[in-house]
Amino acid sequence: MTTQAPRGPLRFLNELPDPRRDQGKRHHLPDMIVIALCAVICGADGWQDIVLFGRSKETWFKTFLHLPHGIPSPDTFARVFARLDPVAFGHCFRQWMAHLAEVSQGRLIAVDGKTLRRSFDTAADKSALHMLNA
């Protein structure tokens, strides 16, 4: 995969209305969403994790994102995401997914993973069972 691959979501996220005032706005909304999406896909669980992920991959992100002031703080992520219009975000996200399905011509496979509840055995030091569906 090339470093240019993530440009796809940017085209659709540029249509998302930014809930912030222009005054004092330091970070581009699509940049923040792409960082958060990539971080969550890679296992981030909270704003601190998203920032840590963003900083660790900042060089790569700068190949296709603006990032004029680097990676936003956890508080900035929290404030912006709390104010996003979920309906508008859902619309942009669905457009992006529909575009991916169209350009992939059915070559993409949906993958879903689950951990079976109470399948671990602490006495025998066995971890939980994990299932993967494609």
C-alpha cells in the first residue's frame, strides 16, 4: 500500500461541516478525523492513545495530511469530536465506504473479530478465545 492511499477519506471528510469557529482554529478537521480513525483501527482506546499513536506516526501522516501545528492534544480531540454532527459524519463515512466498495470491485473482505466471554481460565493461565470472521 502506498502512502497516498489515505487520500480517499479526505475527499469525503472535506464535506463535513466543522463545528468550530474560525478564530483560533489550529488543526484541520479532516486531519483530526483521519488520525483518530487510524488510531482506533490500530487499537487506540481513548484520546491519550489517539495522540500517542498520532505522534508515533506523525512523519507518515505528514505525507498526506496538512498538520500545520502537529498532532492535536487529547483535549482538542475531545472537544472537537464532542461537537461533531453525528448525522453529517455518518453521511460522509457512508459515502467513503460506498466509494471503497465501488473502486475495489468486490475485492475487499469485511473482517470482524470477537473475544468469547468468560472463555479464559486464570487457574490454568489460559487467555480468552478469539474468533475472526471474514
